[in-house]
Amino acid sequence: RKDEQAERFVRLFAQYRPKSPITESLRNIQTNLKFSASRKVYMVTSSGPREGKSSASTNLAIVAAQAGLRVMLISADLRRPVICRTFGVKNSPGLSELVMGNVSLEEATCTMTDMLLGGLSLEDIRKSPGIENISIMPTGVLPSNPVELLESKRMADIIERLKNQYDAVIFDAPPVLPVTDASLLAPRMDFVVVVYEMGRTSREALLRTKMQLESSGGKIAGIILNNTRPHTEDIASYPYYYRYHKQGYYGKEEAGNKK
């Protein structure tokens, strides 16, 4: 239970601490992304698991909503989704059912009402204005072959429709190197943001991630350095420390070897 509370606090840090220097840093990132009518859909990913990409996704969504933007946050990690648990909303119906044509966009979307009925309390929501501007699209039922959904024409059509309804559309995507999902989504995004945890992931892995995204047609807008140390960074660090189970991306034997 304490682990869940700590995980939620990190992923909703900008909501709980809107005046923190860390939240101001997130606002600077959001401002530098330069949203416009032709630049509003982006994906947040990383080289490997446990680098903080889901925490970055949720907090960037919050600061964008606090700035008055209408935000759609999509749980596009069709293997290890965490967004729904963070906001306390149901996991289905969602993205997978929408792409398959089983539900409408409205049925696949959760709003603040769903958050209130789920795990977020009214006190949590009142900590900072703006969260009412966030809509969440859950993952839905985890598909047996996510690649087919991500490559489908219907996915492209859904992205175009979302562009017309929201000011910012954020995809929380899987890591790049373990699976191909993020590379398939990248060319359909206006830009890509990569989260890199110094000390956890090698620079070689980061370079491979950059090359893989760009070779697939992705446009990398920048890299968020996560968990920087005070002696190397003057501003306050962004301390992600949640657990990301590797078994979702590696076989059990390989996962054991990587611990």
C-alpha cells in the first residue's frame, strides 16, 4: 500500500506540489515543446524500463492542463500499463477496443468524474486547478499482438481525430529497445520526447534509441534527464523511484539476469 502511495505521489507530483521547483522545471519543458495547431501530438518513451517515462507523461499532462490546455493522456503501453492505476480509473474500455472498433471515442475516454469515482479523492483534485482539463484513454484489454493495432489505419485515423479535439495529445509509450511498439508509433507523432535516467541506462543504449526512432521516421524534440544528482545539476532533481516490472518486456530468464 505504501509503495502504491509513493508511486502515485511521484506520478502526480505536479498536482500535489504545484509550486515546487521541480514542477517549475516541468513547466519549462512543456513551454519548450512549443505546442501549435500543427504540433500537438507527442509520445514519451525511454530506452528501457524503469527510467521514469510514465511519470514524465503524467506530470507533463498535468502542467499542460494547469496552463489551460485541453489534454488527452493515452496509455499506449499495451504490455505494462500504469496510467490507469495512477489516476484510479478503470482499464477498459480503452485504446485497444477503440482501435478494434468495439467502442466509440467517448466510451474509451475517462474524465475527472471517473477519477473521482476511482482512486483520486476530491481533496487530491483540489490541490491544484487544471486537472479537470485532462482526459485519459486507458489501455483497454491487453491485445495478444499490439503491433497489429499500432500499425492499423484506424490508429492513424484516431490520432487525426484527437488532433481536432485537444490542444495536447500525449502517448505514454513502451520503452524503445525491448519492443517495437514505440518505433511504430513514432512516425505518427508530431514529435517524440525521450526520458533518460543517468546511471541506469548506458549512453550506447540511448544512442541506439535515438537511431532507432529516427530511422523509423520519429522526430525527437529532446531528452529529459531523470534522477540527476545535486553535484551535477544546480536545479532540484526529479526523483523517480517507482518499480517497473521487467517481466513485461523480457522473458523471465532474461529478466532475472538483468536484475
